[in-house]
Amino acid sequence: MRKEIYIKHQMNFQNLEEYYEYLENDTNFKHLDLNTYKYITDLRDRTNEERLKKICSYELFFADFSIENGVHIPKFQVGANTYPKLELFEDNFDYIKTRASEAINPKYKAKYNHLLWLSPVKHIDFAEQAIENYLLLLQNSSFPVDDNLQCYSFGNYFKNIFVLSQKVNYKKDEVIDYLVSLLDIDKINDFTKYSLMDYIISNEKKINSSITQKFYDYSNNVIANLESRVLESYLNLLVTLSQKLNRSTSEFHEKLGDYHISQLKTEKNQGFIAHRYYTDALEEYKKGNNKKKIEQTAVLLEQAKKTIDLKKVSFEVKDEKINQALNQWWDFTKEKTSHLIDNGNDNDIYGYLILENLFPKASTLNEEIKPVILDLVSCMTFDINKNISKNKSGVINPYSIHINNFSINHIWLVVSKGIKKGKISYESLIEYLKNNSWYGQDFTYLDTNNETQGFNWIELLSPALQSYFIQTEIDIKTNNHNTQGYILAIDSLVLKFEGLLREFSRVIEAQTIEIKENGTEERINFDKLLDNEKLKALIPEDDIAFFKFLFTSEGMNLRNNIAHCFFNTRKYTSAVMLLLIIALLRLGNYTLKNSRK
């Protein structure tokens, strides 16, 4: 009796027989055993016999060998190096074969055989033995239904047997039927039942429709009494089951919307959280085509935006080497731009703004820098209208940082010095565009009624540019920055740029119209215009990236924000207008042949 107690509690095994006895008597149901490897390691390290050391090592590798969803999951991985791996069993798995045959405890007999099935010596007999013993293990298991760790282990064992049974076509119906038999009893908790039904539905391509119906009936019957923490999972499962049964999903989309709304009652913070719940609810109501709740929720969502308080956080760079490099760049840029303004004419200055590397490389447009701290929190990214942006991950974009901290300052140095020296003005810019860009070409034509059609782009661009220079000169003289004075210029030039891009695309014979399925014609959107291969063959990729940053959702999204009046007065800055002027200069730096003539 003393010896048995000593083994059970101290686990100081004197030989392999004692270790094997421990495995056979082990009733620990947990999928991951964090202690067994310690016991066999201790035995290995205390022996001097090489054969015993080798066997202990094999048992150690076996103890560390984790199988989830029917595949091996390494305990450790660094690059391509993993532990444990099958190559560690250097005896062609002879030892594991012996253990698979001799072991009785279904927990270990299943695992020994499953390991062999995954090895180079795999044979269907090993898979069948693993299935038999996984099933026996599950059927004999007993634990409190509210023990989440035990339920989690049950789920892992079941997924292993399900994958195996499907793979070798052995007892696959019996395995699924076993889960069905558990639905109406309290052997496993509600979430485990959901996760296993969802796993089967997601991974079984030819599941019997009667099983799908049973899953549907059970889930539909229990949702009224489920706890909130699992209700959403069941409702999403019911959507999937309804689709497979060719039934309407509207009812469950509506209930999902109601679920998201109900969660607000438990939240104290009605800012970000309310916005997320209303957004999720609105998506579900749209899928359920519930027009009344769509309207109600849309109104609530718009009201919730007022409670979102987005703070602007600034930080100071204190690294001396970084500051030294930044100061050197700034001094060099000031010196270079001063030399340009003092010694060049207006054509030289506009040419500099077109050809100089003012912006980041195109490759950085969608590059993301993610601080480690963001791994610990949930991130929500909002656009200018406080809508959640699903295209952005909430991490730092170096392209945007470069534009705001370097490009704009560089451009302002050139423009402000040029204005003060009288070399940059409304008149000089219009004259440059007339003589050195395709905007100065005549794109008008006479139609069949002898009426003039088309655009005189200089006429259309002039009001915005004139307004900008008037306000800029006022700001320079008064040492002020009146954002209201830039509204007309920015509104006009943003919308005109889209027209210029469509004109450019038309002349180079790039597609500007697409035909919808119903036969109607529709203008190709801004993003697709910039992605056209003919356009990309002519315009440098860095310029296209800049246009995307300026006008699309990949950056400032000016086209959408101006057209839908999402810009408030304080956002109409001279910096925005500077970027627009550079875009105007760069798109115009071509000579085009008008086919209409």
C-alpha cells in the first residue's frame, strides 16, 4: 500500500513498469497533461542505462506529442524547427508499435495508435484502433457539466475521432450519432455542443440531411433558454444550418440583431461599445431584410457617434540620433529649396514639385507597423465620419506618417518661399498648366447638332486655384490660417480631379464604363480607374499610390469625404490644398492626343 501511494503522489518512478502502471491507472481526462513529461524525464535522468534512457526519451516525445483536429501540433516552434517531431523516433516506431499493442487505458492506446497513423509507418489498423479507443474514452468519461476544461478536452478528443473516422471511412456515422445522442443530456455544456455541431457542419462535405435537421431542431429549441455568452454562437450556427437546409435565414439574422442590441443594457460605456453593437445589429437586420429595425438602428447608430470621443495623441522623439538625423534633413531641405527659389524660374519650381521624390514609395502605402502592445487589446478603426473601418487594422501606417511630417512641410517650403519671391502665383501656375500640361489642350468638340461639347479644363480649374492663392496670401500676410477660406478651393479641386482622371482614361482608351448584370451602364469608380493596366503603364507607381492615398479609402479618402460632406471646417487646411496641387501637376505632366478631334 505504501508503494502505491508513493507512486501516485510522488511520481518518483524506479523503473518503466511503475511508469506503465501509472499510465494504466491514470483517470485524468484532460487533453493536455502538463505533468507526465516531468515524471518520465526524471526517470530518464536518474538512470545510466542507455536503452532505458532511449525508451524514456521516446515516452517523453510521446507525452509532448499533441494532436488537435487530427493533426500534430508542435509544442515548440522556431521558424522551421519544431519539437517534438516524428524524426525523433529513430527505431522506425517499433517501440510505439509495442506500446500501442500493449496499452489498455483508452486515453493512451488511442494516442499511441493516432501517432502511428500520422507517422511514415501509417496503416489503417492504427487509425481504426485510435477511433475505437477515442470512442471508448469519450463514452466512459464522467465529469461535472460546468467543468469547462474537461468539456474542452472532450471537444478535442471528439474532433480527433471525427477527422480520423471521416478520413478512413470507419465508424463515421457512429461517431456523429454519438454526438446527436448527447444533445438532450447534460454530459457536456452548451458551448461544447455548439462547437462540435459547428465543427461537423463545417468539415463534413456530404453530411446526411437528417443530421443537419437534428442539429437545427435542437439548436432552435434551446436558444430561448441559453445564456447570453453562447446565444450568439447558436444563432450563427442556425444561419448556417438554415442555408444547408434551404430555409430562410431572416429569422435568425433578426434575432442576432436583437442580441447585439440587448448587449447594450449590460454596458456602462455607451461610446465605442455602443457603436460596435449598433453596427453589428444593423448588418444583421440588413441580412434579415427587416426594414423597420434597419431604420431604427441606423438612427440610434448616428446618435451614438456623438458619444465617441476620439483623442489625438502626440509624442515627442527624444532619441538624440533620430533628432540629429531629422534636423539634418530639415536643414538640407531648407537649403535646397532656397537655392531652387533663388536661382530657378517658375517652370523650374513647378518641375521640381512634379519630379522630386516628395512622397513615400508605393510599397509603403499599405504597409503596417504594429506595436506589441496592440496584441493585448482589441482595436477599432474609425473613418472621418466615425464609421468603423473594416479595411484598416488600427496599426500605424508609415505612408501617412511620412506625408504628414515630411511631404507637406517640404511642399510648403517651396510654395511659401515661391510666393514670397513672386515666382509662384495664380497667374504663373495657370500659365504653366496652359503651356506644359494636357489641361491646356482643347478637348471640346462639335456634336451632330453643331453644339460645343467637352471641357475646357483650364476654365474649370481656375476658380479653385485663384481662391487658394488669394487665401494663402492673406494667411502669409496676417500670419494666420483661416480654414474657412480654403473650403471652395478644396471642394472644387477634389471633384475636378476625378473628371480629369476620367478624361485622361478616355484619351488613353482605358475603360471608364462597365455594364451591370441588368444591362445598365455605370461609371467605373475612382479606385478601379487607378487600377487600370493602361493607366498604370503610363503613370509612375509612386504617383498612383499618392493618388490612392489622397482620394480613396486607402488614405485620406477625399473624393468620398468631400462628395458626402463629411469634412468639417477645421479639416479644410492649406496642407490639403497643397497635396491637391501636387496631384494636379503630376497628372497633367503628359501630352495627350484627343481622338475626338
